[in-house]
Amino acid sequence: MLKNPFPIVALLCALLCTSAAYAAPQSSPDNSLAAALAARLMLMKEVAAWKWVNQHPIADPTQEQAVIDDAILTGLRFGLTAESISDFLRIQIEIAKAIQQHWFLMWQQGERVPTAPDLRAEIRPQLIVLGQRIISLWADHKIPMSEADLRAALTEIAGLSGDDVTELLGAINARSFYPNRLEQIQRSGVIRIGTTGDYAPFSYLDQEQHRIGFDIDVAERLARHLGARIVWISTTWPSLMADFANNLFDIGMSGISITPERQAVAVFSQPYHRGGKAVIARCEVAERFNSLDAIDHPGVRVIVNPGGTNEAFVRDHLKQAEIIRHQDNRTIFEALARNEADLMITDLIEVRLQSARHRALCPAILKPLNAQDKAIMMVVDPELNKSVDSWLNTQLNNGTLTQMMDAHIRRHQ
């Protein structure tokens, strides 16, 4: 049995089915894996009652596969193999259907049908939370589990057979982990990529809310190279590193700058873009702001998107100017154009693009105020890091990425 190579962390956000937001499991006297499994199976009577009253069949292959697929995504956070997760979930689903069938038989024989809570609004959210808890507890559970412990936890569940318990125990104890992240990506066929979707030309949303941008295109090429499909994980600049630390994604691609703080916990590829900070301002005042000294005065309003290198630079270099935090990076330049601020300090490439897009905005300083490289941010995994860097080096040397970047810049001009 392989030792789990990935840290077990608290579940902080949604990854499971029906796009429901993750809610932390309620505390209980027994937070063991066996107790969580019992709590989930206990809900099957309510599930059955809703299906009975609403004349729905017990089996729902589409929903069952969705639950398995989403459980696999959650399990990848902990390095659990897709095969062991799939087996574990399929057995749970078959047991759940057997319990529901037991109650259907009871009600056919005349037993009173209990009041049925709404499956979608009330029961399924509980099942999602319990499903996430089960995966996280399973990943951290000491294997093998005792048969006596499992049977004791499930003893009050009607419709559960001894063979069901034996089969479930076998799936629990067959848990396995990937030896490294590259093998996880290639064997599972899934690469989880975190992106903010608010930073042209690297990663942003079009009018139909489709992800587009240089990093999006590069990510799709990289995924094909690794033989995987992309699962996009939406993140924000304030939450980027927390989401990364909580293992929500394998790599980050969103025009992410290399910083010492990020390098302390992540591995960066070689840079694919070199730039630095510059200044964009409303055209009528742009000539005033030709240096940081000219900017750093009381009454000068500097707008900034929170959580990234823009805010860090501003707070490091400006001590007297008024700093205005604008929460949505997708609308920050419109706010600047509306005179909600005088200027913004951001990446040189963004100054060039946004001044071309907004007639009211002009470059104030185009010479970079610092040097800042952008790269692919990855989990610490030597095999994955080596594979990505080798592939990226080829793309840089053959001119592919230069052509792609030029195309994305032209579409904004």
C-alpha cells in the first residue's frame, strides 16, 4: 500500500455535484469514517420516501455517475486514485439502492410512508457534505479498518445485509494513492488548473462567460501534452495562494507573477512573459504622474485590485496617496475611467492593452518600475515540474508562445 504523498487539508470549497457550495460538516460526537458512512446511508430512507411519493425510480444512472465523477475530483485533492474512489462510490451507491428497495417493499406491504423532505433542496445538500466528509476521512483513515467497527456503526440501518458490509469494508481497505502528481494527472486523465478569469490578455471571460486568453490557450496545449482534460478551478487574487495551499488545483495559470512569497510554497516554470509595473491614468491628469514621487501625495487617488502583486507594490511604495481597493478586477478600468480614481499601477502589458481599449485612459509611465516575470505555478512535484518545464521550453524556443501572445494582444488593439 502506497503512503499518501499529499497533505490532508480541510475541505474549504465546492468541488462536488450539482454545483452546490461546500459547507463544513456539522460537528458530531463521532467524526469517524464509519460514522460518516452510517449518517449518509441513514438518509436513504428519506431519499426513498421522496422517490416513492413522487413516483421516481430508485435507480438514476445519470445522477449516480455524476456523484462518482465529483467524488473523483474531490479525491484528487488527496492523491486518491480514481480507480479506488470509483470502486468505493459504486459500492456505496449499490448499497444505497438496496436500502431504498427495502423501504419500497415495506411501503408496498402497507407500512406508513413518512413525510418526504425535498430531495433536491433538503436531502441532496446533506448528501454532498457527507460525501465530501467521507472522502476526506477515508484519505486520512488508518488502513485497514476493523470489520467490528464498521458493523457496529451500521447496525441500525434497515435493509443493509451482512454481505453489503463485507463488500464495503473491502472497498475501504482497497484505498490507494498515486505516487506523484504527474502520474495522478496522466492516470486519472484530469489536470486541475486554477485561474482568475479577470486579467486580459492572460485569463478572462468573454460576453458569453467563456474562458479565453493566452494562459487559457497555453493550458489547453499543456493538457494535451500531458494526456489529460482540464477541470478549471475558479480562484481570485486574494484567495489564490490559500486555494493552492488547500490543493484545489495542480497548477495555476492566470498571468501569475513570480514572487518570493509564492516561491516559498510553489514551483514556477521558467518565465513565459517578462514585464513589470507601469502606470495608467485618466488622460486629463496622466502628465502629472510621471514618477512614483509625483504620485505619492495626499489627495492622489490610486485604485488597486486586492490580493495580488499590484496591491503589494502599491502598499510597498506609496505612503501618502489614497489607496482605493476595487474588488472586481474585471471592472476596475471602467471605474478608473469614470473618475473614481486618478490612476492605477499594474503590469505594463495591461497598461498598454487597457489604454488602447479605453479612450479616457492613457499611459502615464510606460517604463517598467520593476522587473516581474510571469510563469506557470505548480505544486512541488519533481516529475511534473520537469515535464512542464521541458514542454514549455520547446514552445518558447520554436516561437509558438510568441505567436500566441501576439495574437491575443492584437485582438485587444
